[in-house]
Amino acid sequence: MNGLWVGLGKKAPGAQSPVARPWPATPMRKSLTGLPMSRLPIASIARLSRTVAHLRNGTGMVRAFAANQSGATMILVALCLPALVGAMGLSAEVSYWYLRQRAMQNAADAAAIAAATNGTSGYAAEAKAVAAQYGFHDGSGNIVVAVSNPATAAGCTSNCYSVTISDKVPLFLSEVVGYLGTATANKKGATGLSAAAVATSANAISYCILALAGSGAQGITSNGVPNANLRGCDVMSNTSATCNGHNLNANVGSAHSTNNGCGIVQNSNVPVIMDPYSSRASYIPADNCGGMYYQEPAKKKDPALPSSNQMSGSQNWSQKIICGDLQLMGDTTINVANGLLVIENGQLDTNGYTLQTPSGSGLTVVFTGSNNASYQHIPTGGGTLDIAAPSSGAWSGIAIYQDPNLTTNVDVSYAGNSPTWELSGMVYLPHASVSFSGAVNKSSHGSYCFGMVIDNITVNGTADIFAGDDQCSSSGLVLPSGGTRGTLTD
């Protein structure tokens, strides 16, 4: 029994307590952290082990990543990308600024020229209207169009007109590189752009066709004239001008009111040009016809014209007055340098023949008389007027002249015949309504110079004035001129 109790580790009744012997000490395992495992909860130990393993794996990945050179360029691109984007944005915006400034400069140039050409109290409105046509409306957005008429300006000493157009354009990608602009718009950075131009009034424009329009009619009209060619010619209406379908190929078209399509360069609101030749009427000789003005027979029983009203062959007079109608009976040559043919209360009927001036000769045909409805004051017939105007004297440069006091039976319908016009000089018909559809050639022995002053003119499809109409000054003719023409000085 005692042995049993001893084996069970308990003291047997009545037995002496044995001396206790210690169990052999077993070393306690430590965790990966160095702490006894008995001091760590089982779950914490597991998590810690996994963490350490991940760290060991991560260290390897870092070493592998550091050793791997794949994709190194992408890093450089990523580092440089902000600078690249900024540079591209800045270059794009600089290009836009340049184009915008050039457009502003074109608008400022055109506006300054318009202001100088206008030359009236409405010059500022004219300039702003032109700038608006270029897309720069004063007061729209940040656009400002400033127009002034200073006493002097850059390159200009008088009659100066200055236009400055300014705008503020917003920033886009240029802000990436730190560019903050030169101005502010809507509390944001912007770039300020501006363009300036100065123009002055140049010499007046010379017009080969001037419509005085004293009747109040539209001065110049064309209706579908694809073949009309007034090359080398400038035209002016003292009222309005309308060209439908074609600009007449005139170099400059001007109108006191509105010019709708006439001329390659088109001007409106041009000051009226006064009649430049009315004073020549004082040179018309006195009427010595005694009230007898012979007319061509209208009926078979009417008497024929007297020989004094008929003409042919070579003529050497310097002045001749015809009382009534004049009818050519054959080709007629005027052999004087400053010939004057005055027709009192009558027409000039070429009758199929040619009235001409040879080399060195000149002729002015004057229609005068009264406003009796029985009299015609125009050239007629199916012949040819081959006339060069005198180059000196009282009638210098004038080929055909209607007395400005005539208002009845003065209209002309010219279609290239009845008669044909081959003229060098001015055709003055101040109260005539003219329908013009034929070709005007220079005279056979005259210069390249043609002018026409009328009340109003309708130009049709086949109207054609000879090229090189630029010899009037050397031929003794001062063309009508007026208005102002702006030219840039800066």
C-alpha cells in the first residue's frame, strides 16, 4: 500500500513524508520575437509570424525592383511630363496670341484708313463699324476700340486719325509653367494684346465717272453686269450706288450715301463732289441764230435741212455755230488744234458717217439753247464720233459739253453705236440720265483719257471702257476729284 501511495505521489497514512524531488526542468521555447511563447497569445503569435514573413518577402521585392531597369523611361517621362505639357501649352498660346494680334492689327489698319477717308465728325463711328466687320466689336467682352483725331501722331503731322484695338485673352495651359499673364479678366489671369494704326488724309480721288444726281435719283446703277469692265476707272455717286451681280471692275467706287457693291474698293458716306465744269458755260458763244433753228424733216413733206446745217469733208474753221440740227453728209475731218462746234437747239446726227480729228487736232462739241421740247440736245445717228478734245485753251480736255442750263431732251442711251464713241476727253452731260452698255475706245489720234459727268447712269452687261485710262493729266483734262483717301503712316 505504501508503495501504491508513493506511486500516486501521495503520502500513505501513517507514513513519513518523503523528501520532495524536483521534476527535470524542460527549457521553454521562445517565439520569433525572442519572448517566451508562454507569454504571447496563440493568435498574436500567428499574426506576428505572417507579418515577419511578409517583411522578408517585401525586402526581396524591393531588392528585385531596385535591380530591375524595365520601365525606367516611364519614370523620366512622368517626371518631365509637367514641363512638357507646360511648354506645349505655352507655345500653342503664344501662336494664338500672335494670330490674334495680327487680326487686331489688320482691323486697326482698316479702321484707321476708314476714319481718314471719312474725314467728317462721324469718323469714329465709321472706324468702329469697320473694326466690327473684322470681328472686333467695341465693348464686346474685353475688346476696346479707341479712335481719335490727334493733331499729330507717329509718322503724321496733320489730319491724323489713330485707332487702337485692345483685348484680354484668357490663359489655358501656359499656367502649368507658372505664367500668370499680364492682365486680369473676370478675376483670372489673362494676356493683354493691342494693335494700333495711324492714317492721314491723302490726295483726293480722281473719278472718271461722276454722277451728280441733282435729280435725286440713284447716281450709279448696274443690273447683272458680268461683262461690264470699267478697269482703270474710279466712279462716284453724289447719292447712292448699287451694283447687282458685279462690281463693274472699277478700281474705286464711292457714294455720298450707301455704296452697295460698286467698285473693287467700296466707299460710303463720301462728301458730295460739286460740279467741276459748270463754269465752262461762260465760254459758250452768244446765240446769233435770230430764233431760227432748223430741224431734220420729221415727215416727207417737211423741208430738208439747209446747207448751213449739213457738213462733210475737211473743215478748217476754229469755231462754228449751227442753228438747229447738224447732219453729216459724209465723213468729216476737223483740222484745227482747238476747234469749237456749237449746236444751238439741235442734235448732231452722224447719219452713218464719221466725225473725226486727225493727229494734232482737237474738237469740243457744245450743245446749248433752250428747254423747248421740240429740240434734241444729243448726238445721234449710226456713225462714229472719233474725237480728241483740245489739250489747251478754255475747252481743254472737253470732248462733248451740254449746257448745264439744259434739262429737256438731254438723256442718252449709248449701246456702242448710234453713234459709236471713240473719244479722248470728257463727256459732260450734267442733267442727263445715261444708259451705258457699249464700248468706249480712245480716239484714233488721241490719248488714253475718258471721263463722264452725268446726272445718273445705268450700266449694262457689255459696258467697256478702254484700259490704261491714265493719260488725262497730260491731255489737258483735270478729272473730277473729291473726298479723301486715307493712307497709313504708322
